[in-house]
Amino acid sequence: MKAQFKHAFMASLYARGGVFAVIFAMFFVFIVLGSLGWLPFPAQVTAVALGGISIAVMMAANIVGDVMIARGMFLAPSAYLQALTPVPRRNTLLAGVIVMAVWDVVTTAVVIAGEVWMVMVLDGESFGGFVWETLSDSGVWISGLVGTALLVSGYLLIIMIILFCVTIRKSLFYQKPAGGVLTALTALGILYAVSLSQLVLVPFGSVSRFGLLININLGGMGMVVYALLILSEVVALFVLTSKLMERKMNL
């Protein structure tokens, strides 16, 4: 597995790693200078504006990086080398998915935190004090952990839906008439099934209806169950995708 993680990590290192390094350096310089009072107010406003733009730039770089990792699994020549490696394809898939999620979540979190820090410097407030007050509140701590679990599990679900659809396009629907249409219908079917699966959460929250739409308001325990539900869907898609990659995928 070490080799698979290294390959997935290096596949997008120069694409998004360079962008992240530049953005991180920009935040560091502006935050330090602003905290020391060496930046005039117009320069601080400009720094905040650049920070907002950098969030979008980082997200775009992450998308490019994820595509590069996926290309290594599905397109020649990297996919040929991975297919010939005497390890199960689930190892390659697991490494790719984890590296995608870690790169995307960590870089985005750092950039957003940097932007918040610069805004607080602009307002003359203490970022450290804000963090300490937030973490000292156990309720906020628990809510943050549950929210993070939901965010990460939801992001993993999006990645697995995309990778499953790519795999099924290159396996069951390979060179089939209207293969692209069948793949699109499969994606819609998965999204519909995911939406319907949320009905199992009804016992854990209050339900309200808006015509044909159903809204489920979840409490603390309900949010935990929701995260577990999403993770179970991620695992199911992972197992199906890895089996298709192992047996039927055409490169």
C-alpha cells in the first residue's frame, strides 16, 4: 500500500502542491505583516480580497489534481502499470480516494482558515483568542466534529459516485451503444437511491412535508447516524467499483 499511496500523492503534487505553497506563503506574509501593524489599511483590504480569490483558485487546483489522480487509474500508460502490479485494484482505488480527500479537505481548510485570520486581523481581533473560545466550548467542539465527519463522508461519497460512473463506463458499458447515456442514467439512479436512503433517518428526527418534498430535521444523534449512513454508501460503492476495476475494466 505504501507504493500506491506514494504514486497517488505524487500524481498531483506539482499541480496543486505548487498552488498551495504559493497561497500559503501569501497568507503567511500578509498575516504576519498585518499582525505587526506594518500593513496600511488599503493593503489589508487587498490582502483579504486576494484571500477570497485564492479559495476559488485552490478549489480549481484540487479539481485538476483529482483528475490527474483519476487519470492514473483509468488512462494509459499509468493505468497499464497499475493493472500489471501484483496487488488488488482495491489498494490502488483506496490510495487514490484517500489522497484525493486528504489533499482537498486539508488544503481547503487551511486556505479558509487563513482568510478568516486575515479578516480578523483587518478587524483588529485576535484569531488565537477566537480559536481558544471556540474550542473551550464543548458543545461547539462536538458540533464541529460531527460537522467535519459529515463533510468528509459527503465528500468521499461524491468522489466514489464519480469513480464508480467512470469505472462502469469503462466496464459494463464499454463500446456499448449509448454507453454515455447509460452512464448518465446510472449516475442519476445512484443520486436518487442516495436521496431515498435518507428516509431511514425518519426515526431520528422530526419530519415535515412540502408537497412531494420531505424535510428531516436531525438532532445530535441523528447527525451521527446520517454520517454513518453516508459512510456505508461510500463503502458499498467502493466495493462495487473495486470489483469492476479488477474484473471487467477496459483501458
